Amino acid sequence: MLRGGGVLRVPVLEPVRVVTANIISTVLTELLPMIARSISDGGVVILSGILVEGRAEMLRVISAGGWSVLNEDAEELWWSVSITR
């Protein structure tokens, strides 16, 4: 099913141990609460497709959502992060 902004919503079999998402940060910010409901305890979420200039804001969103950063990486304009709860 599609909803505003072209975000695809897919039913998830919960809980999952790993989630990967390579989408711009505005979409990731919107998806994080759904991901939080779908990830198992100790599961890992790998977020990428984030511009380096959006790193500080994304870290704020991650922290506010109760996530902990496991690892970060940057390559040219792009930043990625692995998080857990």
C-alpha cells in the first residue's frame, strides 16, 4: 500500500533481528517508530542514504527515540549509522 510521499508500507513479521534502510533522512525519521516496534531486543538497524550534513539532526532523532549508536561511517557526501535499542 502507498501513502503520502510515496512511502511503501509493508507488513512486517515481528520481531526481526536486522533492519536495513537506505532512504533519505526525512523518511528514516518517519519510519524509526515503526522500526522500533519491529526490531527484537538487541536487534540492529542499519540506516544509510543520509547526507553527511544531516548527521547531527539524525543523531538527535536517534537519541530521542531511545536508540544507541553502534557504528558510524561516512563516504564523501553520504553517512550511515548502525543503531540498537
